[in-house]
Amino acid sequence: MTSSSLPAAEGTAPARRSPGRPAVPLDRILAAALQLVDEEGADALSMRTLAQRLESGTATLYRHFTNRAVLIGYVVDRVFGEVELDSAALSEMSWDEACRTVAQAMFDALGEHRQVAPLLIEQTPIGPNAMMLRERCLAVLLDGGLSPGLAARAYATLARYVLGFAIQLAGSGNGSEQKQVSEYFHTLSPAEYPATLAVADLLPVPLEDEFAFGLELIINGLRQLHTR
């Protein structure tokens, strides 16, 4: 991201363009943009489609955002603002417990907006909410005794891991498809697929369970690196 795609700092207002239609409040625009993504997917978000949803013109949006990238930065940061963390509880946790808590909270927030994750691929989130979340996670790692190099890599790995699973959330809500896959596994030939049949009752693994299991593996690996 460049500085031009950053959400405006608190207390400042984006540069305004020539007057046209009445201004639309920023909060209303972002609520509509997030609803558009939730309902139609990340690819549906454009200045034109958002303006149509607001029953306004694109010039109204350009008063707030110079381009789509800036709009995306605001939408993504709005979602990060929904990450629920108890600061007091977090400060009393060990660094590994805090890591698990932060990663799970991020995953849960993205789970509430299952179509948003692809937007995070387009740019590194550096809005105020994302920055504060990153700061808190890094502080936990550093306070836990991890070196700056290990803390940076640990955060990057956790963030990428959360994003990777969050992207899959958009296609994980079809329970009937999961049932069909499970039934298919049970019809496989024992001669050709003995191992798959041996665990067929446990497949496919629910995405949330996969996430929790993989997260524990990452944290266990970090514990070993921390000990060394």
C-alpha cells in the first residue's frame, strides 16, 4: 500500500472535490460497502456498484476515496475494528495463550464477514484498527521474551495463517456438500484406498477444527523456537 491508500487518521478528513450531490456520511458508505461484499463477494465492490447501492453518484464517493484501493483499506479496517479482545485479560495471559486468543479473535471476526478475506490479498492492512491489532500482538510476543526477529516472523505467520483459512470460509458453509463428500469416502474401494476408509468417519474435517488444530501446531513450534 502507498500513503494514498491509507485510511485517514482520526480527526482528519479526506480531501474534498468539487460540489455535486449531497455528501453521504462516511459511516453509511462503509456500512453499505461491507454489506455489498457480504452479499455479493469481494469482486462486486466497485465505486460504481457502491454508488448505485447508495442511490448516489460516484462523485460522492470520490469525496472520501481517491480510488478503489483506498475504499478497500477502509472496509478492511472496519472489519478489524470488530475484532473483540479484552485488554486486561490479554495482559494476564502467557505469550502463547495470548497468540492463540488474538488469532482466534481475528478468525472469528473474518468469519462474520466470510467474503471479506480476499480483499486482504490486494493490500497489506495498515488502517488504524489493523495497526493497533498488530501492535498488541507484537507487544505480547516481545513481552514474552521472543527476539524481534522471531516476533516479527511469528506475527507474519499467524496473520497469513488466519487469512488463508478465512479465504476458505466463503465456500465452507454448504453442509450438504460436506455430507456428500463424507458419503463418497465411505464408498471407496478398500483395496485402493484403505487409509482413507480407515478415517472416513472423521472426514472431511470441519474447517474450524482444522484451524484450531493448525494454530496449536504453529504455537507449539514457536514454543520450541522460544526455548532454544
